[in-house]
Amino acid sequence: MENRISSTLEQIQHDIEPLRQEIINHKVYSVINDLEDLRIFMEYHIYAVWDFMSLLKALQINLTCTSLPWFPVGSGNIRSLINEIVAGEESDVDAHGNKKSHFEMYLDAMEQCGADTQEIGRFISALKSGADLKAAYQAAGTPQEAIDFVDFTFSVINGGQHHVQASTFTFGREDLIPNMFLSIVNDLNKKFPDQISLFKYYLDRHIEVDGDHHSHLALEMTADLCGDNEANWKAAEEMSMVSLRKRIGLWDGAYRAILARKG
């Protein structure tokens, strides 16, 4: 059974590779030439950073006990995997040694860079006040591509299928940061270290934590949840592909916004 699951994981990774490459080679990276371009990119990306945490917390709520009275829920192995990922994402160490979530670290990077954080701030404030997503989008002035992206994530969350949530998290939510983008950020950091250092730290930390250890844990979690169920694996692959297409759509929006600014 383990060999079959391993083979299925490899097949999914093979099938989604063209979409991964489309993200890695997206044209948005080729138009980021200065600080203002990067600011626009960050103003789109922040929605993905935020709803990544919402998807992760949905997994924790569904796969561990987060209510009282406490009792053990599900597989101890899956509980261990999800709690380790949550700890790393929700309370990592920022550039100054403070414990922060990756979302808060990204906001700090936006503020240092001079990107607009008021839009995402209005969005979060509306949700905290009890607004639904639609009302929060309206309050914030969220771009349509970001709306489409977040709406898909919450359709997965609200669908309640744990194996789909796990596979979307595992295969569909990798940030897939290309070397070209890292080079752009490194070059900008050399010119403007007082404005880019926190974003460079975020990217380096994200690659270190998410790109290796957490990716392995997420694969193991998805394999455990899908098990030997062929229908679960099929749904896992289909929704992962949709998630990757939504990321391409989000990047398309950032690309068009950057071009509009240049034009």
C-alpha cells in the first residue's frame, strides 16, 4: 500500500508540473523592475499569504481538537504534522528575533517597502467586525483576481473535505518562488537595503521553512488522509490543479496592475 501511495503522490506531482512551471515562469516577474512594481506585487500577494493561514487553521480545526472539553481526535500522526506546521507558520521568528506569523512578517515587509497596507487592513478589520467575505471585499476595494483567489480557498475550507483541504494546501499553495524573482529582490536590496531587507528575510525564511520541512510534512499528511481511496486521490489532484490556476490568475492581476502603472 505504501508503494502505491508513493506512486500516486509522484503521479500528482508529475501531472501538476506544467501548472507549477507556468507559475514559476509567469510574466509578472519580468515586469518587476523597481520598488513601485514590487509594491504592487506585494499588495496582491498579501491576500494569498493571509488565506494560506486560513486554510492551515481549517486543517487544524478539523484534524485536531480545538474545542472544550478536549478529547483526542483522529490520527496522532496527523495531529503532530498539522500542529508542527501551524507552530512554524503562526509563530515564526522575524528578522529582529520576535515571534510573529508569516502574515505579520509580510505586513512588516510591506510597510518597510512603502507598499499600501490600508487595503488589506480594511479587509481584515471588516472580517473582525463580523462582515462576510463579500462585504469585506467591498470595504477594502479588493481586486477581482484576489477575490477569485480567496473565494476558491474558502470554497475548499467550507467544503469540509479534509483530504481536499490537505491536498490543496500541499500541492496548490506552494509559493514556487523562482530564482529570477529572488535575484530581482536581491538586486533591489543592494540598492535599497532600508526598504527591502524585511521582504528578503521573509522570502529566505519562507524557502527555508516552507520549501523543505513543511512541504515534507504536508505530503505525509495528504497521503495519510487520502489513504487507499482512489476517489480521494482524484479529488485531491483536481482541486490542486484548480488552486494552481487560481494562483496564475492572481499573478495575472498583479501583472496587469504593474503594466497599468507603467503605461
